[in-house]
Amino acid sequence: MTTGFVMLCHTALDRAAQVARYWAQQGCPVVIHVDARVKKRAMRKMRQDLADLRRMVKFSPRYRCEWGGWNLVAATQDAASLLLREFPKAGHVFLISGACLPLRPAADLVAYLRDRPDVDFIESVTTEEVGWTIGGLDIERFQLYFPFSWRRNRKLFDRMVRLQRRLHLRRRIPAGLVPHLGSQWWCLSRATLTAILESPDRAMHDRYFRQVWIPDESYFQTLARRYATRIESRSLTLFKFDYQGRPHIFYDDHLPLLRRSDCFVARKIWAHADELYAAFLSPEARQRAKAEPNPGRIDRLFTAATERRVRGRPGLYMQSRFPVDNFENGKTAAPYSVLQGFADVMPDFPDWLARMTGARVHGHLFAPDKVQFAGGETIFQGGLSDSPRLRDYDAKSFLTSLIWNTRGERQCFQLGPNDNQGLNSFMAADLNAHISIVTGAWALGLYHSGLPFDDIRREAARLQRVEMALLELLQVHWLKAQVRVWTLADFLDNPVEALQTVVEDIAPRLRPRVVEIPPMVDLHGFGRFLQELRNQGMQPMVMGDYPASDNFHPDARYSRPHLVTRRDV
């Protein structure tokens, strides 16, 4: 006994002929169907290329086939009937396409099937259990009428489906049939295929399946359940589909992957994959060890590829993949720290933090006059400019590019009420954002500014409104950033503990111990300054309970963080 092949071709006939020759020379008969849309010249050339194999290679009547159309089933029926009639020693019939490629010697396949003479290898699953249908039609593909092509007349197709649903029209499924779905690439035993093709009910079955949507995925899959003795619901052909239902195409660089699968046949092979055809159709390919087909060994790679294609890499924004807002695979590529108010209290804070944590500590990246990169750089990694005009053209892309370009190095930057506030909502919704704030610290700059007090009062009121809006934003229910907030009074009451919290958050593995803090600005008279603001009609609300005497207790055991939260939604 041997195995016969039915090959459906519509393109790359030279490759199809090459594969047909491979099977025929190893004693496996092949019946080829060529789509009627293929030009006669290409068809004649294929016949001439295989003329020396007339005894093993036959051509079946040609049909004009369309994706998901009945003629695909009709062409398979005629080709299979011809094979059964012309080659009585064919114990199994294997359906392949012109884009299929054998991955193992024919002898392996023939021996494998000879040991399982009554087994049919066909993916056949009920509509309730199938999980890969695309288009929203499961049992309805067997119950509705489909007079219009899904590809050529999509609008008419959809309107017809909606109309039948509205009118509750339902076709009657023939008695004795339980609809099943599965891959069209099957391998059926001679007995089962003969029973399907010579069934006294075949005319009724054909009439019914002519109106089923995508019958090549249900005709043999349903009838095999009626006539088969034993079914293994799997295909011996390796094929993979993406999340849109389109087949993955195998290229030359997939050679190790295909070998690892131990499958007998793979589709869909790129017609110009010369290395694949040379590797698997060469005589050396016939010396491979026998093994059970195991496509599951490579499923993990396809799952990862689908994940990469659908979701992209975390925090990567690029021209070919610019995600929709709130559907990104992570808003940024790595954790980063936003620090507000610390440098107002301790001018040397950025340099001190860099020494303590080893992180890259920038100044105010969103300052109105200039992007303050660490070290005074004018051009930073990834070609980012210190121009505020270029930054503000797309501030989100500026930040995401900064984090992407510096993966592996923690980025920290200062933020203040005077800076561009356009990214506050973006950072609040970012899991990678670590926001630490000393509220009211901006008032220290006003205190030492030397401006007229009326100007200071108006500016203080404006800056307080900006900061209070940020604090309100950081309490929304959809907050995902990690947030820590101290009032200025709380921070000054015990700065060591607050700074220890910040450095441990930035460098959790190092866990540096804060034993010395940077010098603070002169606070003498700042309490009276705040009281004078109150006297002039401006109420300071974000500084906390700041004493008028400027008398703090640095040895106090605990500071009182205003807010320490991480809210995930």
C-alpha cells in the first residue's frame, strides 16, 4: 500500500511541479487540479515538465475556484475520485496545496499510515467547540443562505446575513449530519473517502453544502464523522494562522523551525524560498530519523510572534506600529522617576541622587525655555534635541522615545508647576511612572526671588492652582502610576526618611543607605513669608503645617507622607 496525493494549485506551478515530482519519484501517486483561471501557457508547461511521470501524475478536470467557494470541494471530489480509480494501491489520500512542502521522506509517511490503516486524520470539531472561526459565523454558516461572495461583495454578503437574521430564516440541516468544522488539509483512508464520494445521499449532501459558507472547511469534516471508523481530529500538515485568520508564510529563515516540528508536510511556503525547497527535496532529507509529528513544539514561537504583531513591544512607538491610545502594550518601555519639589529644597539634589543610585538624573525636561538633559547635553540618546519647540510638538513621543532609547538605565527628571503639564494624565496612567512630590516647595524659589510682593502673591496663587490640579489628578480611580507625596512641612520634619524612600524606589537592588543629605536652601524667615501671603489674601494650602518660627525637628522618627498609593485598574 502507498499514499496518494491530491494537489490543488493556482499559482507558482513550477514549485508545485517540483513537489509533485518529489512524491511521484518516491512511489506516491499525485493527482493535480489546476485552477481554471491559470493561463493555458502555464498549464502546458507544467504538463510538459511532468510528462515523464504520466503513470504517477494525473491531472483532474479544472474548475474556476474562489476562496470559500463550492468549486474547491468539487475540484477535490473529482481529483480524489480519479486517484481512487487510477491507483487502487493508495490506502490513504492526502490533500495538499501547490504551496505545500514535504518535511520528511515519503517512506516515513507511508509507513506511518500503513500502521494506521483505518485512521482518518482530519480536523473535525463541532461549531460549539471550535475557537478559531473568523467573521462571527459558527452554526449560522450551516443555517443561512450565502448567494454573495464574502470577498467580492462584502456589503451584500453582510446585508444578506442581517436580513436573514431579522426574518429568522433558517435552512434545514439534512438528517444524520452534525455540522463540524476544521482545516481543509486532511488525510483520509481509502474506505472513508470512498464512502463519502459514493454515498447514495451524495447529491443531497452536495446540494446542501453548496450554500454553506466556506464548505471546504466543513464538507469532508462533517461527512467523515458519518462514515469514518476512527478519526484523529488533527491534520498531518503543519499550518499556522495569525489573529486575523490569515495563514503564516514560511520563508528560508524558518528552516530550523520546520525541522523541529517533525511534521510530514507544511504550508504555506513562499514560492521563492529556495533554501527550503533545496533542503527538504534533496536526497539527504530522506535520511532523517522517524518521529511522531509534534507541531506543538513550535507553537510557543508562533504565539510569541502573534503577541508581538498584535501588541508590539512595550513602550515602542514607530511609524509602522503607532498604537491607539489606551491600547498600547505599555505606555513606556521601562520604569522612570518624576521628582517634584526636591531640587527646590536642595539645589544639589540631582547630582546627589545620581551618586546615590547610579541613575541618570536630568533637570527639568519640560521646562518652558530649554530641555535640561543631564550633564547639560544638547542632543541626547536617540537624537533628542534640547529644543522646547521640538519637544512640545509631540511631548508624549519625546518622553516615550527618551525611555525607549535608554532601556537598561533608570531615568529620573524634575518636574514643577512652571513646566509643561501636558503629560500629567499620560504619566498618571503609566505603570512605569514613579512620581514623588514635595508639595509647596516651589514657594521657596519665590521667597528668594526678590520680586515685588504683589507679583509674588499672584505667581504663588497660580503655581498653587497648577500643583493642586496635579494632586487631584493623582487621586483618580484609573491611576496606575506609583505616587508618593509629602507636604513641604512633612518633608522638612524628617528629610532623611523621605529621601531614603526615594532612593530605594529608584535603586531597589542597591538599597543605598542615606546617611548624609544635600545642603538645603536658606529657610530662615520662610514661615513669616507664608504668613505674609495669608495676610495679603493668598492662602497657602499645599505647604502643610509649616511653623512660623521655621523650627523643625530633624530627629523626629517618622515623617507623614500625604499620599502613598498605587492604584491599578
